[in-house]
Amino acid sequence: MNYPWLNKQISKLEKGESTTLPKPIKKLVEQYLDNFYEFSVEDGLIERGRNPLRIEMDKTKLEAINTTELPKLDSLNGNIVLVEFFTHCCINCIHSIEDVREVYEDVTKSDSRNGLGLKIVSIHSPKFTREKELESIKSFTEQFKMDYSDVVNDPGCELWNELGISCWPTLLILGPNPDGDGMNLLFTMMGEGHKHILKLILSSALAYFRHKLRVTGNDMVDGGQISSQRKVPQEETVEKPFDHILRYPGKVASKNGILAIADTGNHRIIVSDLNGSIKHIIGSSQRGYANGTFSQAKFYFPQGVVFKDENVLIIADTGNHAIRQVDLMLGKVCTLVPPGWNYSHDEEIVHLRSPWDVTFFSKEILLVAAAGNHRIFAYFFESSKLFSELEPFDKDTFTVIAGTGKEENRNNAYILKASFAQPSGICVLNRPDNAKVIFIADSESSSIRSITTEGKGKVQAVVGGARDPTDLFSYGDIDGKGVSVKLQHPMGVCSHKTLSQVYFVDTYNNRVKVVDVDSQSCFTLCGNGAPGNVVGDLSDVKFNEPGGICISDNGEILYVADTNNHAIKSINLQSKSVTNIPFKHVEYDDVFSLQRSVNNIISFKICITNIPENFEGGQFRVAELPSNPKSANVTSGEIIKDQSIGIALVEFPANLTQEYSITLDIFLCGPSSCYKKTLKFLLNFNSNHEDSITCFTYKPKENFFNI
């Protein structure tokens, strides 16, 4: 069957568009299956001389990932079995996994009997050395929630070679064999994008067998039960509490003492200070697509995150194939580039697929590394030039600026003839001569590459990869210079405006590395190569597939999204030490709403009441102020009974954010000693108003003044 053509026709059919299908797809599937089988009342199912496919699950070579034992396909005879071959580094495989999950859910939802005769088996056939390790594929399976399938790790690609599989992903649809020895290979699909045809073939085939076949000794008899129920490890049968706030964080960004983290596994964005105190949780934690307030918004595996300014974030909403915008002042999420966006490029209709990282070339130009397209895109907030010898792009244009869409490591003096292989990280370096260079972590070619913006632009190799642009298997873990450097699936890259170095995470080597731009040499900064979760001196540090990296405004600290450790690590380049940032939800004693001042002068008092009669005295001190106020004229004083504690904050910056917090240390004194207690308040700023002094009353708990 011509699957790409058929899939396109079915997609048109679902949209209500005209198609060139010669007859209903169900009829086509029935006629196709009639080539395999005969059916008679006396003899039941009779095979038409086909050689059945036997897939042996050898316990000495294969590993069960999310089941107690390897699936036995001969015991599944009498069912439709979908076998998917994948490797977890592959963006096409990720797309296919999402399609298979959706098809499985749709088929089982539309007809409960259909699901009883459908079994999914996923064979992981790794490309990279790191992917062969059991712990790595288990993390991927958990992150992408592959509980719809029996997942098998084939570290030596034994089944891949035995069956002659040649590309990731590959889908095999197996049907019943009346002799009970192996199963019949009915359909084969290679590559991604078969969702529509896959759904119709599976539902049509299941209906075909239910209606026409009776398999003696098997369970598919007029919609009978599946013959082998999936056996889940006991520890997976109960949802375990997750002891991390973050879950598989993909990327991290830093600006003015604030961190923004793509909390990818939780489908949300976390905004915190540098100590891990969470200021905003953006997204409902339920995967989906929705704009609105922070609690209403929904994301789907968000990855890239970057500050447009102090109050606006741009998000690569990877699973939704969209670019989102977050306004921290207004507390709202909107869409910049919607799901399904497409445009015509050289007579090709291009759809944005899996944007993985974002960065700003200038305040007017956003760059997007689209892993699923193998291309680099740009969004122009204003009419601007990106390349010095090309015409400026119009305002609100979103377009491809580099890459053919082929998955290759091809450099070229004409940027639209260059090719990338799953670009997963992107940053911009300002050169001393004011020229800007774009750096890209090209994960599937295991290289760091660059785009110069002088003239008409040029794509060049920096370190790693192979000289042959079609060779995507040149990987390893070797420092050095140029093409002699070997990397393993790098996914994040960053730079600082005053440094001539580019920092990146060599993800599958579990290291952070540095490229000296002038010499094009590469060396390891930290990470010993083995997966783990160790902090301390640079020489001792261990990461577990870090996916993102950014650098502080002063260029002294790197922040690493240590993805499989569910952590953000802070690397102090001065002290050469590494720590985990301890994220924590901030609990406030009270929340006060203030109106925003026209001239940014805000004064208020906190009035503490409920002071007991026998209170002997004490003091207060402001331990933590909102960042950036230019002055605070009352920061400490005596606590006097029946009088309020007054704190006047003045000259806030013009870019005042929506929320600030204040911490008060209260010192209560008895006859012989004093004790410190702490109060934390959240200030929530609203609309403009004329200057005024506001007094907020706070009534502590009765035992607050007990010492």
C-alpha cells in the first residue's frame, strides 16, 4: 500500500475535504486481508500459503522495561499486535509514540471490544551508547508514559537485525496465524506521520476478524478477551509519591536574579528566585493546550524558555508544536505561534514540529530551534534585518531562516541549503567586533554548529560530527579541536555577551563542556561521564542526561537542567563548585493587594494586632525586601503595644512585577532572653491609582507572642 498517499487522503477525509480514495478504507482493508485468509464454517480460518513471522523474545539478550516478563508473541496469536521499533533519542520516534498512544486510546474508546484484541509491543533499538543502558530507557518510558505498551529493550539490536528493520520508527502490524506458530505480518509502516491510516487499519482489521473469523483455541472469537494480560511490576501498580517538585526539567533561563524552568514532565513552567523559592507556577500540570491565567493555561512537554524582558517569557511548547508567551505582570498566557501553523516555502508546506529551544537574537528577533523540522525558525516582533545583505523581514513574520528539512549534518554558504539533524539547543554570541554568531546544539549529528549573520549568512561546523554530512553515527566522548571532537547527543547551549566561550551540555555523556570560539577547541568543564547525582567540586560532579543550560547575567554561574535527576544544578565558575538548587513552595502568612502607583512610589504599613496584655516588648527587622527598590526608609524598629509596625517602601522600578514578598523577623524578648520568629507576606500589585498610604492588618495566631 502507498501509505503516505493513503494517509494524506484519509486526513483530507477527516477534515471534510475531497479525496481520491477509490472506495471506503474499510473495504480496502477487507479486500487486502482476503489475500491472506480464507474462511469457512466447517474449517474456520485458513491461511493462504503465507510464511508466518516468528519473533523470539530471548531473555539473555532482551530486557523487560515496564512489565514483569518479556511479552510472548505466540501467546498473543488470535489478537492484532502492533510492534513499534524506536530509539528514544529520535524526534520522529517521539512523534510516532504520541501517534500510537492516541490511536490506541481512540480505538479502545470508540469500541470497547476493539481494545480487547489489540496489543502494543514497543522494541527499543538504541542508536547511542547511552541509550543501551536500562536506566536511560526506563526514564524515557516513565517520562512519556508508555503504559499503553509492553516496552522491551534490545540493547544489541538483535531483533532489529533479525527482522531486517532499517529505520526509526518502524511499525509492524501482525495478524492471527491459524497454525499457532508465529503471526502473520499484515502491514509495515516506516517513518512517522501514519496516525490516520494506522487508526483506520487497526479498527477495520479488528472489525474484520470479529465479524468473519473464529479461531479455534484462541481468544479472538467474536470479540473475545485478549489472551495475555499485561503484567505490571508490583511497584508500578500503585502511583508512587514523587519527591521532587520538578519532573524531567528540559530547559532553564536566567535574568535579573530570576530563574524560569521548563518543568517538562509536569507540563508547566516554574519561576523562582536563585535560591529556589517559587514565585510562579504557570500551567495546570495537565497536558493540553489552553491560554488564560496561570492556573488555566495548559502546555504539553514544554522545553525551551527565554526571557523577552523582565516580565515576559517565551516558551517552546514542544508537544503542542507551538510558541507561547507568558506575561508575568498580568499573570496571563497567550499564543505567539499556534499549533498547526504552516506556510509555503519553496512550494513545500512547512508545519512547525517540536520546537525544542528558543533564544533572542535581538529584542526584535526570536530564534527557534525546531527539532522536529530539522530547521531554524525566526519570529520578528518588529520589521528587522537578520542577515546584513538580505532585506528586512516584516513585523510579525514567522519563517524558516536555515535548513532544508532533511536530517543531515550539511554545512553550506547558502543557509537554506544547509541541513540540521534535530537541533535541540540555540544561543547567540556577541563577538568583540559586534558581529553576532548563532550557535546550535545539533543533537543527532552530535555536533555544535554555527550560523554567521554577516552577508547572506553561512552555516559552519564548530566541533564534533563527521565530515560526511549523511553520517549521523559519528559520536563518542573525546575533547579536542574541530571534527576530532566526539560528542554524544548534545541538547543545550549557552553563551555570555562578554565571553568568547560557548557552554553546552553533552547530554548522553553526562557532562558540561566548553567551546573556545577563537580556537574551536573543546574541553570538559565537569561531569565524569557516568550517570549520577553528585554535587561538590567540579571534579566530583555527576549528571544524568542534562538537557538545558543557561548563564547568569554576570557570567559567573551556569544553571543546568539535570533532566533525569529532576533538578537544576548551579555551577559557580569562580569557586569551581556545584550545588543543587533546593526548590520550595513559599508559604505566606498573609497576602496583601496594593494598587500600582502612577509615579512608582508606594507606601504602606503592616499593622500587627492581637498583642497580649503581658507582652514585655520586642523588635522587628525587615529580613527580605522586594528586589530592586531603590530605598526603604523604615526597615527596623520597636514593637509597641497597640501601635502598628510601619514599613514604607519607596521608588520602585518602573518595571515593577505583579508580586513581591517581604519577610519580617520578629524578636520577642522575655526577662532573660529574646527569640526570633518570622512572618512572610506577599504583596500583589494591581491597577494604577494616586499615591496613598495603606495599612494592612495582620492578626497573628494566639501563641505567636509566647516565648
